[in-house]
Amino acid sequence: IYRAKPHIPEDSKEWILEKYQEILDTGGLIQGKYVKQFEDEVCQRVGVKNAVATTSCGTGLETVLISSGINNKQFIVPTQTFAASVNCIIRTGNVPLIVDVDSKTQCLSLDIIKDNMNENVEGVVLVHMSGLIPPDILEIEQFCFDNNLFLVVDEAHSYGSQMYNQYRDE
């Protein structure tokens, strides 16, 4: 199975360990100075005015779906995912339509999404499993836009990943 492998440069490891030690020593784990710094960096990278760090990807996904106002509709979600990608659909009053994934990428593909469309599908929860961005991501985005489908991307594993020499979270 093809997987993306996280990379932490050697010269970053000492810096990371120092920050972890400071967080542990100060108790600034939740809403500490690094959370605000992270939110500010996300705003700058993505080009938005506001970003809110949440306690987990699951609560972030749920927040996005709540803000959509969509209720009692189906969302296509892959079998290969963490429970949070399905739970956010259920917890917002919607219904997960759990579908198989591409055998090579272990992610949804445009063909799989098209094959599972029906009149009750209002959106897609696309998961970048193990950091892998589906090769047809641009086509998936365009299909969702053209068909007025709410696209939520679970990038818990892929924040900072690049495709076509661009960060995908831009």
C-alpha cells in the first residue's frame, strides 16, 4: 500500500523538543501562545483573516459542517479513514454514505464519487489518508463546485503537503 511518509528535518527536532518542554513546563497546552501563533501562521499561509485551532480534526470537521447549515443529507466519505470523518457527519444531523476507496491511493477518486452520487448526496468528506493527496484532487474540487456539493477536506494527515509545487492548504 502506497503511503506518504512524514519528514522532520534533523535540525528541526531539537527546536521541536524545546517547544514541547516549554509547553509542558508552563502548562500552556490549551490556548497557549503557540496556539495563537499557529492560528496566525495559518491565516498568513492560507490568505484568510481568521483561523481557529480546534482540539482535534474531528471537532474542526464538525464545526465546518455545522456552519454549512446542511441537515438530513448524505455525505460521501471513504471507508479508509479515522472515525472522526464519519462522526462529524452523524453529529451534524447528516448521513454518511461510506464508500470504497481506490486500491492504490486508499483515497476517494472522482470516479468513485461519481459512481456513488444520488439525489440525497449534498457533499463529500475527502480524506488525505496518511498524508496522500488524491492525484485527481483538482478534478474532484471542480466536480463538487460544478454540482454544488459541499466539499470538506480532512487534511489532518497532510497539513503542509505539496502538490504541483504548491501547498494544498493554500
